Amino acid sequence: MFKKILIANRGDIAVRIMRTCREMGIETVAVYSKADAEAAHVLEADEAVLLGESEPLKSYLNIDRIVDSAEKANAEAIHPGYGFLAENPDFAARCETSGITFIGPSSRVIRDLGNKTVARTMMEKAGVPVIPGMLTATKDASSLCNEAERMGYPVLVKAASGGGGKGMRVVSGKEEMEEACLSAMSEAEKAFGDGSLYLEKCLESPRHVEFQILADQHGNAVHLFERECSIQRRHQKIIEETPSPAMTPSLRNAMGDAAVSVALASGYTNAGTVEFLLDLSGRFYFLEVNTRLQVEHPVTEMTTGIDIVRKQLEIAAGNPLTLKQEDIIQTGHAIECRIYAEDPEANFFPSPGTILVHREPSGPGVRNDCGVHEGFEVPMEYDPILSKLIVTAGTREAARMRMVRALESYVILGIRTTIPFLIDVIKSLEFAKGETCTDFIARHFENWSQNMAGADLARIAYVVDELTAVKRPAAATKEKGWPTPWETLGEWRI
Amino acid sequence: MFKKILIANRGDIAVRIMRTCREMGIETVAVYSKADAEAAHVLEADEAVLLGESEPLKSYLNIDRIVDSAEKANAEAIHPGYGFLAENPDFAARCETSGITFIGPSSRVIRDLGNKTVARTMMEKAGVPVIPGMLTATKDASSLCNEAERMGYPVLVKAASGGGGKGMRVVSGKEEMEEACLSAMSEAEKAFGDGSLYLEKCLESPRHVEFQILADQHGNAVHLFERECSIQRRHQKIIEETPSPAMTPSLRNAMGDAAVSVALASGYTNAGTVEFLLDLSGRFYFLEVNTRLQVEHPVTEMTTGIDIVRKQLEIAAGNPLTLKQEDIIQTGHAIECRIYAEDPEANFFPSPGTILVHREPSGPGVRNDCGVHEGFEVPMEYDPILSKLIVTAGTREAARMRMVRALESYVILGIRTTIPFLIDVIKSLEFAKGETCTDFIARHFENWSQNMAGADLARIAYVVDELTAVKRPAAATKEKGWPTPWETLGEWRI
Amino acid sequence: MKYRLKISEETAALDVSVSAGKQNAEFTIGEKAYSVRYRTIPDHCLHMIVDGKGVNAFVADGGEGKHVFLKGKSFLVRDADQLSSRRAKRRGPDQTPGDVTPPMPSVVVRIMVEEGDLVKKGQGLIVVTAMKMETTLVAPSDGRVKKINTSIDAKVAPGNILVEVEEEENE
Amino acid sequence: MKYRLKISEETAALDVSVSAGKQNAEFTIGEKAYSVRYRTIPDHCLHMIVDGKGVNAFVADGGEGKHVFLKGKSFLVRDADQLSSRRAKRRGPDQTPGDVTPPMPSVVVRIMVEEGDLVKKGQGLIVVTAMKMETTLVAPSDGRVKKINTSIDAKVAPGNILVEVEEEENE
């Protein structure tokens, strides 16, 4: 096993990876930007290296600097986390040529599966159902229009090198098609340097169901069951759970087998996720493979008892997978909510700033994978994710009620968060019924605003705080008093 | 289901029960003593009632006051937690006659099983193996001596109405026997108002293995597997785990069946624990039944996914147990450490006082059932338990390493705790091997003291704190500045 | 004591009578009366018993008021009287309702108008980005772009006036 | 700067040179040298980089020194110089090495001697209880019980002198 690894990421996921490393006796090297000198992942690591300025390109996306830091620190492997360079084939290739183990699949696999049309072709060959659509991408708007006509509207315009909803358009009729192609092409060109597009048939109210897979370097592959991630905002998942309320044992077997086929067909190694769409009739279609650890991996961990990061490290070190498919059992139900620094009352505007008070929820079945702490100034340069709150319980309903309790006791003051919005979603009758599909939020929570129940109590608390303020001068000034010294930045290692 | 219940307890267990209540939509009434006006369980409850002065007899042991409080608050049931009145048959009987549901077995069952010799007789009849020993208690020292001669030394002298090691003596030879009986009798008389004693054969290095049982009011009973609780100090468990490193599938079945037989033979309802001793040859003997929720119940919860408190409430409300034995599956391994306010370097002296800093450990597989918070003054009147730290992981070794990480990141300043001692025990080769028996601590950790590795760093931290103190006046004075107002005490309810 | 406290756009009048030294107070808000006992728990927590029910509030002082946490919700509570006097002050000669300011700390990525341009209410003027999300700031009213005080890649914060739009007479 | 810091019974001398304003310092303790960078993290946490390795310490001021938490261990670190001057002060005319004081806040449950009794070193004098555990306080030396300053059920705390034992001349 590795003695020391570098984690090329920040926040909640860097902290989470380091914790497993510590438990395995592996030393950790954090990297950080100027904005993150006091970030949680820096405090958690054994060593920390400053990458540079706060802009991602100068820090967490700076391949040269990261590989160089790993070499200097004698780290034998790099864990990319998710986001940033996690699915960048050039980064994986650079690690490979530098003799540093990249904790993930090979650069070839990342490149193949990163190209949506290459992946689609590969899966069709392997007998995995794919959404009806084009197998080659093009920049020719008129051929896209013809194809759409043939396929029948509504269609989905997607970027060949897509991600995060960029370059994606739902087109419901002929008259919108050309304009949609042109704007999607320009967006994709800007975002990925590749404006080529392809079309997929647009499913009606599909569910997003994905399977966690593990594949070693010796040809063994298993899946760890599904996660349902249908609750999304702007193509970003916000609530995930397992098991999926839509799943039956036979469907689970069929989809699980398909996921393992995907792993074997692509030559996959390490942990990955095969995403499917599931339509109302119970048919499923291959969507794409995420060639990395997934934000929602904890719901799988909490119901299977398997530490996925530990498995990633074992696989990357060349250990054979000793888990057999039949030994993997799922018990109970788990739900994850992503806690974002966004203002849900103001169209989910990002809300960076200083966290004045931070009290994490706790108790039976509650896990909070957190990347921030009290006093931390959440930077505006990065993803707004603050933490992932996960609960597990015996049944979906018990897990749902546990999530309500956990969300209601999660105190974050100073910045806006999505917590009040999530409470209303989790409490809703529709969520309780398990009627989750990818247009759930648009359908039920458009123009949400916080109801004013509790406003009187909040006003009372204001006054009580005034009444007692004299007696706690320390507490009142504390958050303003803390200094941000050490402006002289540099590497910590010698 | 109940709409409102009263929790006749304090600290970690009261908080833990309230959390499940909240998840089930049940309102909670806390009771508290003068010393506990700012205690965690008071903050967690929907309502809180002052019982009286801090002395247990005037507060948490005051049956009249507690039942009266439940009636006034319209609580339909009382959960006794563990300790205090949890195994007091008079309290259960008082609830029964007052028409309040006691969340536990009937007063008759508590009384029967509370008398060790009655329980032994009952179990012998039911075909459950008991430790060779007397079935009737006596106050006649000479007949005890004769019996010991017949049984063969070493023998265990035990009080018929015993508990917590009081009135208990290990006697290794004839010459000590009479003196041991007389002193045990006097101790038992003082502690329980009943000086009668009986003898048991003394096993060599036995393991303490117990089974969690659930039994409803409709004749259904199941077990939730075993817990190994061999790591004890002065007959007090300090580390518990499941599965037991000594268990085999066939032994587990045999002991589980015996535990369920105990439940059925005694007419048991609700959650309970059947304790056994397991000797070196793999023979097991009935020890006693704990007729309440156990401190170590979380290790069972974390490996079976079953919320035992939820089951207690469902059973008490008259719901039938829908769990079938074959549906109950255990995955992974869980370990619990009890965090006590004791000084492990000073013969485990109690260490009450104010908690200046409190940072709980977190991360995958970590649960901390805690009854204190920063700024809380741990009272000297009650049990020194501060929290129960529980971890779960795929294997015993992974759980052990996770526990080390969790203990090492649990910050409690201001009072002494058993954390450094627990770290050394968990890290020890003997614990790693699973060679746990009831004399483990006496054998391996007699006269433990904290090693001084890290002393230089602590001195450096002292100086750095001095260097930076000026810059954080607020933080430095905070713990001293907080007021303890509201000295006018009374009920909160109207 | 009397307070006028504003949450979002709703202002309510509070009448408070405190029992000296006793850590309890009677509140009247509109038609409703509340009987409140309270104690402070370190750190930032107020434990209140409101009409017999326990409530834990967390309070922190922010720039424009107090942030109050209550059961998963977070309210920004502001003193309406202070607020109006502060507003009155701020609306000095160099500040007008036509000022465009970012809602959060962010970076300017696009400027879509030039000084002197005529713009319509709601028209996009400037795009800022924070946390990987782009937000378009729009004209608060019909008018003419009087001044642009920023440039591409500039780091900006709430309160910074990025664009000044002058209302036209004939609006 | 020089410090003499005591943990348990071990005192060590520290030589510290601080780089002004730079949040780093060089330490020498005995033969060992440490290069330390540090920053304060709210609340109570010191993040130090000691010879390149990250260390999180939590520090709180206690009565007799600072409580320092490091990786699961908690040390009471005391300034040896302050300590000896404080001790010198405390050993005034009304305090002697024969004083018996409880190690923790507790309640007196039994008093086993009377004023005037002759006692042997290690003999039990008084039993106190805290957290359901009884502890016997013993005579610090051979001598005579000069004074008993407490009674059954009294709440007592460290520093309270419960029994005064006077050493006999012929000891």
C-alpha cells in the first residue's frame, strides 16, 4: 500500500479522502490556493503545499504545479477527488508518464468515456441499451435539424465533450431547432474547446438512476447497487438516495449487469459510476460513465458498509478485488442532501462569505462530510458545495424523517445556504411518495420561497440577543475578532 | 403511536432517545435537576420540567415527582433510559397503576429478573445453561463456605440483589472465604437493603458476550446478534464491539436461541439484553438479563440498521414486531468506547468541571452519542459518562483504525477524560488480536500512564498560544465570560 | 420597550416588557402575546422557552442586522428604524436608485453596454461570476448609462456601484 | 525568549526566537530544534507546521496553566517559574504540608478520625464521593489531627483544607 499520497482537491471531498488515508496509515499531502490557506482540508492533512493564486487555473487546475508538488513531497499517488482535474485525461496521462499512480482509471479509459459519442458506440457494441440518438457528433446545424426531424421532437441537443449541463438544450419543436444548435455550439466551444453536438431522444419525466461500480486491474468487476439522483436543479443533482424507489429486484439485476458490462467493455479500473435514464415504462438507457468518485458515493457506503475510497486505494495499489457480487448486501435506506452556499430565495445566487456560526447535526444514522468550519471564509472562486449531509435508517420513510431532523439542526450563519429549501423538498408529499424524476424541482418547487412561520420567534430572538448581549461581549465580537494573519504565503514543506 | 413522552433520564441517553422521538413525530418532555438546567437533554427537548435539587434522590430518582410531571405534561409514556430508575420495579409498577406506559418490560418481569437466584432458577427450567452455583441465596456464612468447598475454588460470592460489582468477591481459597462473605454481606446490606448472598463457579478469563433481544406483547421475540463487552474496569464495561471476535456461526445460533428462550421463559416484552459468560472452551453460561436499553446498544444499531429505541416505542405502543429472525442481517463491524470524565492517570478519579473546548469527531462511520456541550459544567452528582463514541467499518481491523482516528480527533479540554487511555487500549496488539476477556485491563493496562510523546509539541503550543493570545482576546476570554444566569429555577411548562 | 423589526420586506412592531434580572420577558407582536424565558448557552445559542415550549435560536451579528437560525431556517432580522435612517443617509448626492451593484462578491466577466447607451429596464448590463455561476445584472429602469466604474476581471462586492443608470426625463 | 514549562513532573527549558510579524518561530528544547509556523483558527485551534508537518493543537486557559490537546492527548502545561513563586506564596503561615484537600469537587460521606487523634502516614481520614465513586483521602504523614474543617454531606472542592495533620516532632 502507498505510504503517502497527494490529494489534488479541496473542501469536503479532500477531507473525506484524507480520513480514510489516516485510517489506512497513509500520509496525506494537501494542496491549496491562496484563498484556502485556512481551509478544512489543509488542517486535516499531514503536509500542505501552496499551489498559487486563488483562480482555479493557477491552483487546483494547474497540472504542472500539482505533479511537481507530488514529486517533491515523495507522494506515490494522486487522488483527484471530483471536479477540477478528476476527469481530465491529460492529467491522468501526465501522472502515468511521471511514474505517479493516478487513483482512477487509465487516461485512455477517461478519454474514451469522456467523449459521449465514442462511449455510446462502445456501449451499443457491448449490448447495453443507449438512448436513441446519433452516434457521431457534428458541427453542421442543418444535419442536426434533419436528424431531429427523423427522430421526432422533443430532442435533446448535447455537446460531445459535455458536462454540467453546458451546451445542452431541450428542443420541443422544429421552429426552435436551428437557434438552439447555434447557441449550444457556441457555449460548448467556449466551455470545452469543442463545439460539436449530437442529438438524443428526449424522454418524458425520466428518473436518473446510476450504478456504482468497482473494477480491479485483474479483470474483476462488481457493482454496489444503484443510486437515484433524479432531484436536480439546472442539471445539478441536489438530493440522492439508495435504494431507488422505482427499483424492483429484477430491474436491479438487469441494470447492475449492464453496469458491469460497461466496466468490462471499456477496460475500466477503479471506482466509477454508470449513469442511466429510467423511463416511466421501466426501460433504461445508458447515459454516461463518470470516471471518478461521485459526490453521492456516501449513500452507497452507508447501506453497503463498504468504504469506497479505501477500495479505490486498494485497487490503485494493484490489490485484487476480494469482494464477490453475491457478498455485497444492501441494508436500510440512505439519503444525501448537498448543502450549497446559495440563496434559494434569490434564484440560487452563490453566497460566498464568512461562516459566523457552524454547528453540525449529529446522532444515530447521521453523517456530515463537511469541507468548512466556523470562521472560514467560503471563497467565491470554487464550487458552492459546503458539505454533504447523509442519513441512513431502516426504511425510506425513517430516513426521510431523520433527514428532516438533521437539516433542521444544521446551523450555518453568515452566508445563505440551501438548507431551508431542502427541508421543504424532503418534507413534501411528492418526495415522501418517491415520485422523483428529473423535472421534479421545476414541476413542484419553481419560485420557492421560505415561508414566514417562525418569523415572530426570530424577532423575539433578536430582542433577547440584544437583552443578553452585554453579558456575552466575547461571543458577540468573536467572529469579527479573529485575525487572518500569515499573509506571507509559501510552501509548508521544507 | 404516542404523541408525547417523558424521558426520565439525563445526558447522552436522554438526548439519543429524544432524537428518535423527533424523527417519529413524538413530542418530548425532559426532566432535570438544578445542576442540569443547561444540560444537553434540556436543550434537545420540547418541554422541560425541573425535578428538584441535584442529589439523585431529590431529582432523577424521585418517583413521585417524575410521575407527577408526566401527568401534568400529558405525557402518555415514560422512557427510563439506563441507570437511575430504569430497572426499578417499583417505578414500573407506579407507571402501570398511574395509567402511564412504561417503556420497558412489566414490573413483574423486572422484579423476577432483578433477583439473580430467581432468574437462575427460571433459566435452568427453560434449559438455558447457567454457571454452576447456588439457586438459593442465604445469609449464613458457614453454609456458603460448605457450598464453596463442594463447588471447588475459585468461587464468586455475589449478592442476590446485586449490581455494579457491589457485594461481589472473587475468593480463591478456603482461608479467605468467611471474611469475604461477611464483608460482602455488609456491603450488600448497605447498598441494596438485602444482605443475602449466593455462590457461582468462577470461570477463568471468561469473555462477556451478550445478546440484544426484542420481544413484543404478542409473543414474538427475536435477537439482534451479540455484543462482546469483555473490556471492563472494576466490572464496568468500557469498550464494546460486535461481532464478537470469539464467535462462530454455530455458537452464535446456539447463544441466540438461548437468548430468545430467556425472553420467552420470562414473559419478556420490549428491548432487553441477555448476558452470558463464554469460557475458553467455547461453553457459555447465562449471567443475567438487563431489563432495559443498554449503553452499548449503538454497536448493534450500526451493524443491523435497526433503531432499537424506535422498536422500543413501537413495542410499548402495542405494535406487533414485524421483524423476522431471518430478515435480520449484520454487516460490518462496530466498536464503542465510553468516554468518561475520569483521570486515567490518577486511578480513574472522577473529573467533574467545566468543558472549555468540545470538538466532536466526525466522518464516515463515526457516531458520537453525546450528552454534553462546550461550556457545560459536568456535575459531580451523576455518572461520569460524557459520551459514547461508536464507529463502524467493513472489518474489525478497519473499525479499530477508524476508532483510533476518531479518538485522536475528539477534543475535550477543561476536564480529564479516558480518551488517551482508550487510544492505547484500542491500539494495543492484544486488542488488535481480539484477545479480549474480562481481566484484559487488569492484565495489560494496570498502572497505565500517558506516554510523554508529544510533550515538546504541547510546550510549543503553549508558547504559540502566548504569542498569539493578544490577537484573539475574544476567544481567550470566552469560556470564562459566559454567564450562568437564571438562578430562579422552576418549571418551564405553564 | 418597543422595536420595529424587518424580515425580508415585512416589518412588525414588538412591544417588550422585561422582568428585571429574571431572564424572562413578555412580547406582543401584532395581536399575539408571547411569554418568554431565556438563557444564553455558549456559543451563540439562545435557549428560549416560549409559552412553555423549548426553542433553540442561534444568533450572529451581520452587517445589516442579526442572522437568526431557527429549526433549519435562517432569517436576517433588521431594525427598521435604524435601517430607514441609514438608508436616508446613504441616499446622498452620489447615490441614486439607478445604481447597479452585485448581489455577492464576484468577478466581472462581461460588460454589455458603453457609457452613453440608452437602456431599457431589465436589460442586461454586466455579467459577474461567483462559484462557477454567471449572473447578469440588469438595468433597474429605463435610462442612459451615465458611468461604468469597473472592468473585465475586476473583483467586486455588494455595495460597489458598477454601473450608474440615469433615468430619462420622459420615462 | 526563554520559558521553563512543566508537564506532570517534567520541566523543560525552551529557547524561542520569533520572526516578528511573520508567524513563525524557532524553538530549542534540550538538544532538539524545531522550526514552527503557526496560525490561529477560530476557535481555540492552533494550526502549526512543525518541521513541515501539520499539527493541530487546541489550547484553553485553565486555573493552573494551559490545557493543550494534541492528537487525543491532553496535557496540562504550566509555567514552572510562575508555579514556584505561586507555591511559595501559598505556603503561608496558614498552610502546611499536612493539609488534606480533595482532588476534585465532591461531597464528604465519612469522617474516620477525630481532632486529636494520632494517625499514620497513608491512614484513611475522610471519604468523599463524586460521580458515584468514593475516594478515601489519607494522611500525608504520621502526625496528630489538629483540625477537621468539614462535616458529613458538605460539598468540597480542591483547595479546601478538610483536615489538618500536624507532624509530630519525633517523626
